[in-house]
Amino acid sequence: MIYRPKSLEEFIGQTRIKEELKIYLSSIKKREEIFPHTFFVGAPGLGKTTLAKIIAYELRRDLKITSGPVLDKVGTLAALLTNLKEKDLLFIDEIHRMPKPCQEILYTAMEDFALDIVIGKGNTGKTIRLTLPPFTLIGATNKPNLCLSPLTDRFQLVFKLDYYSEEELKEIIIKVGKQWNLEIEDEVALILAKASKGIPRQALNILRRFKDFVLLHYKTGKTKGIKITSKEGVSFFKLLDVDDWGLTPEDRRCLLTLYKEFKGGPVGLTSLALSAQITPEEMETIYEPALIRLGLIARTKRGRVLTKKGYSYLREKFKLEEERDTLCLFSN
């Protein structure tokens, strides 16, 4: 079962974005116009697709969903655009992965609601303009710098999604837990939230594993109202090897690699990720943001460095030798 809120009222977090969207949605409903082209920027799992579906649900309009890697040819994009109906919403996830020629066609379609197609080659070639019905493009990306500037400029609404607080994630975990017949204590939900790296998708993945763990290890025959106490939480976190900071083995491996292999830094993200046996993409979007928010590592012009707080954490957890600490290269 996948949890996905259908309305802004059900959506938890991103308070500022929700307040803005409420205003725009209310106005568009009254005027019965097309919704402005909208650009969602943020790490995977923060709710970009969910917000696009909520916009369509609130407006009672059709939503077509696709992704940048699928739209790798001009013909594919043209076929998609010409099949849209008036006031339809088109959601393109990972829009930065579209080839440049496709991005160029897309921003023309956004502005003029027209599609220019070249027929023939050389001197015999000619351009035919097809009129498109007015539509709304909703783009989503975690790498806006890879999108062409003329494309990003044509989005009237641009929203930057923030990482979630532990309290917001705790609220999501408790709410979804009830839907999954789990009554989770606040203390347990908070530790689950800490291990979720500020990302709702991570929180739901952990909660799903937690549910399976409870049902399997406690062999309960209940189908509803299973009360989850700190006892079950401690056993589960021990299985996952999640500590009281909410750090996973992968998080600790990143810190230890930075300490042991690079003497605290500075080091580039790719080198650190590969040495820690993690892909650079995972390091950049999942592990690094959480470690930075906790103040354990810092990003500098020369690369990533271990902070004083990071060294204190490692000393506490791994009993590091004091003389090695003199090798620190602090960022402050």
C-alpha cells in the first residue's frame, strides 16, 4: 500500500508552498483558466509528484505523467503534446534529463502553445506550425542547473521543496501507521523520523519494514490496532543498526571514510562516495544533506570536511585515538 495524500489538507509539510498553492488554485477555479506552468525543485522523495497530482485533483483536471528519460526524441515529445486536451496538466519528472532539442521545443510550446515541425531536409525543408490546446506544464527536478535557461524562465511558478523536519516526519509516520493498523508511540516515531534523512519517502520505506518486522517477530494475529512501544522500536533499530542520532551504517561509513581515508578532508564528493562504496548520486541526495544538517560534515570550496561536531561523534561512537584528532582540518 502506497500512501499518497490527495488534497492540500492531507499533505503534511512544505507549509509555505501549500499556502501559495491554495491561493493560485482558488483563483484559477473561479476564473476557469489554465493553471500557470509550475516548476518543482527538490531532492527525490520530497513530494513533487504528489503535489502535481494534488493540483490536478483540486482542479478536477486530467494529469498526464511522464519523465525526462522517456522523452528522448523530438517525435516522442511532439506526439505527447499534440494529444493533450485544453486545460490538461502535463507532469514531467526529471525534466533535466530531456535532450536539449526536446527542451527547446518544449519551451516554445509553453509560451506560444504551438509546435514547429520541420519537414524535409536542406533547401527542400519547410517548417509547419501546429497549434496546441492551452495546457499546463509541471516540471520536477533535483538538478535545475541542467535545464536550459529559456525553459526555466518560462515557468511562472517556481517552488523549492525543503527537507522535512523530524516533527513533520513523525506526524507522517504516526498518521500512516494508523492507516496501516499500527499505533506508534511518539518516542518510536521520532527515532524512525530521525533515520528518514528528512525525506518522506524514506520514512514510509522504513515504516513499511517496521510493520513487516512487528508482524513477523511478534507473530500477532491482530489485523488492527497493533500498539507499537519502545520495546519493539529498540529491537527494530538494533536490526537496522540505527543509532540514537538516527544514523545508519551507510552514514557512519561516510564519516569514517572521511576520517580514515582522507584525514578529515577536504575531499571531493565523488572521491568520498566511491571510497565509501556509495554512488555519487546517493551521496549527494541522501547521505550528505542529512550529515550537513546534523552539523557532522561541511561543504567548502575545496571539498567536504569533517566538523568538530563530526569528530566528537566519532570519538563517542568509535573511541578514536586522541592523537589522530590533531589531523583535523576544520572548516571554521
